[in-house]
Amino acid sequence: MRTAAAIMGRRSDTHRRRERVLAALSEAQGAGTSVSAADIARRAGVDRSFLYRHRDLIEHLHTVQSQPSDDPTRGPISSRASLTADLAAAHHRARRLADTVQQLEKQLSQGLGHRAWSEAGLGGPADYDELTSRITDLEQVIIDLREALKQRDQDLAAARGANRELMTQINTGRGHGRAAAGAHVRRHLLPRSR
């Protein structure tokens, strides 16, 4: 019997607390004042954990928080969602502005650097485009000369190979082929006199 009385006492205490919380929510909503879990718990004389243990009360609190105020003198009360969206938009705008400032600082720095460079007489030559064109032309000449050198290296390697072959023929002939080999060299390799 004692336990039944204790359970009934607890239930009636919980019921009274719930009534005080609901009354505080209605009063806050009617007055158009700020509504937070801490404020409602303080007004109702309960602990905040009481609100969080009763899901229906916390849902009612969130509903009240999301509704605009009826008081025309106070203006609209911002909901948590709208404040979060405003904060995210402000962060995004601040990031964009910081990026723009950084870009403008870089452009200003480059502009001031070029100006100081040219005022000091250290700037690039006035005929920069002409010099760039000349560099391109000279690079092409280098490519052509390298190709000609490569061709001459191949000709020299071929002449050396022919020379080795002739020397081998001369050396293996030992006497009777030397005169013929010498004539071959004079005919094919030595320049003709006119």
C-alpha cells in the first residue's frame, strides 16, 4: 500500500510540474518573450532535465520557439532554424569577402610592384615583344643547326666505316692489292683536281 501511495504521489507531482511548464510556455508565448528551455524551467520552478525527460514538453517548447510573436510592437521573433540559416549565409558571405579582399590585395601588390620596378628604371625593356620574337627565331636556328650537325655526324660515321673497310682490305692484301686499293682510294675518296 505504501508503494501505491508513493507512485500516486509521484504521478500527481509530475502532473503539477507539467501544468506549471505548460502554463509558463503559454505565458511566454502570450508575452512574446524569449523562449528557451532554461527560461521555461526557471519560470515553472522545475529542473531543465524535467523538460528533456518529457519529449512532448520539449516538442511543445520547440513549436513555441518556431512560431512568430503576435505582439506587433515587438516585431517577429526569429526561430532557431532561421537564425542558423542567417548565420550560415553570413559565414558564406564573409568567406567570399575575404577571398575578394585577398585577390584585390594580390592585384594591388602586383600593380605597386610593377610601378616601383618601372619607376626605379629596373623594368623590363620597352621592346619586349621584339626580343621575344628574336629569341624564338634564334631557338629555331639552334634546332636547324643541331639537325645539320646530326647529319654531319652520320656522314662522318659512314666515312669512318668505309675507311676501316678499306684499311682492312689493304692490310689483308699484303703487297699485290696495295696498289689497287690505293687507286681505289684516290678515285673515290680524294677530291679530284681540275
